[in-house]
Amino acid sequence: KYRVGLITIGFITLLFASNSPILRSAWESTSSAPPVLLINAAVSVVGLVGVIASSSFLNQIVTDPSVPENTSKDIKKSDNDLAARIIGQSVVAGTELGLWKFLGTTTNIYGLSQTSSDHGAFLIQLTTLIVPVVQGIMGVPIPKQIWAAIGMALGGVVIFTQDPNQSDCASLDGDILCALAAVFYATYDLRLFHWGKLVPTNELITTKMVTQSLLALGMLSVFGRQESLNFLSDSSADDLKLVGLVALWSGLAVNCVAPYLQVSGQQAVGPARAQILYASQPLWAAIMSFFLLGEACGIEGFSGGALFLMAMFLAATAENPDPNCPAKECEV
């Protein structure tokens, strides 16, 4: 189960890694920049349609970790939640996750519209530090080898962001927004670990995507309607085609398939260990950005990549999470 979880998280990492260069291409490869809120809404709606259309298929290939006999304590805790009793556990869970994902996705896209794909991917990986730190504060026993891997992964982030080859296409405002997105994504990962044990995956992800889509469409209609209409009417067919392809990939691969797999994969390995594999996203994103966008890396970039590889080796060779952990809060 643990090894399968590692493979699942590894595959998700590649999907997530593709998101930064794919989204960044909407501004790098078009003659007129598309509105951020239009991209955000399109990605969310495509993700929702994908979830509804493929849920029956994904349910057959993805293990649902919400097993009642393994979660009696969590269910009792949830039963004390007034909102969960009134409107249902899946609605509360999906709404909360949808809110965090909406905030993370919106902030991330705004950041990527102003900074390089490589910078965005690396800064978003501050989740590598945030998630285990929060778990440690909650009393979850995190092995020393995992902490060492986290430190090495963060070292890679710091070294990479010093790469002078990125200075022409990066900005401080964009970097700050991507770092803020990391906070929202980390919160999403932690809450997903909690709700994934209590709510069936299909209900959880569908409700999450409904919430995320409604919020994205609402924000578009209030703050970006006219700008989006102008873009759609004035842009060339090539620009519209590229924006459509970006929305399809980010919506289907990153916001539909990946969240389904993430529920079971993260339950198997735990949020802290999953972050180590997620931490390799910037390395893969840098490779993709080189081929798709021509973003180059210098010595600092390659050094950061080497640290990531070492961090992944440490994480892969750490002892498996204890399924019979006696602590009140455990890794899995």
C-alpha cells in the first residue's frame, strides 16, 4: 500500500509540475495577454465537467480510503460539527476544500502571470515546509530522515531562486503571490488528509469542484466580465486556441485526475512524506519550461535540482509509516 501510494504521488507530481509551464504559456505565447480571472474560471469549469464525466471510471481505478471501520474516532469528531449535522458531511468537506483550492489556484495564476514558470513552481513548494511543520505542531511524529529530506528540498528552492538566468522573466510581486498560493495549497493538503478518511472520494471531489467553479465564475462575473469579453472578441484564433488548450490541460489533468488520485495516495503515505515527492515539482517544471518556454537554468538551477534528487532518495529510503502508531495524531 505504501509503495503504491509513493508511485501514485509520483505520478501526481508530474501532473502538478506541468501546471506552471502550461499556465505560463498563456502569457508567454499569446499576442494579447488573457485575463487571469478568465483562465481561472475556464480551468475550474473544465475540471468540474471532467469530474462529472469521468467519476464512474475514476472510482473503479482509485481506491477510496474512506473506510468507516478505520475512522470511527474521526467520525465521532465530525458528528460534533453542527454544520456537518445540518447540511451533510460531504457538503461541508467539499465546500471547505473548494474554498482553499479556489484561493490557491486564483493566487497561483495571478502569480504566474507576473513571474517565471520556474520561480512559480519553486515558490509554491513552500508547502514542503508548511505541511510537516503544521503536522509536527499537531503532535504527529515525523521521522528525522523526513525532516532532513525536507531541509534539503527547501535548500534547493533557495538556491534555485538565486539563479540569475531567471531575473529577466521574474518579478517580486509574482513571487509573493506564488508564495501565498503555497499557504493555501498547504492548507488544502492538510484538510484533504482529514476529510479523505471521512467522505467518499467521488462526493468529496465533486463537491469541491462545484464550490471552486462557482467561486471562480462569481469572481469573473463581478471583476473580470468586460475584460474577458474584450479579450474574446479582439484575440486571434491562434490565441484563443492556445488559451483553450491551456484550460483543457490544467482543468482535466491538474484539477480533475490529480485530485482523485491525491486522496488515496496521500492517505497511504501521509501529507508530510507526500510533500517530499511534491518537492520535485520545480525540477520537472524547470525541464518542461526549458523545452516549452525556453526558460534556461544556470549553475544555481542545476545545484538546486541535485539537492532535490538527494531529498527524494532520503524520503524513499525512510522507514514506512507505522499503521499502528500509538500517537493521537499519526502520519497515516
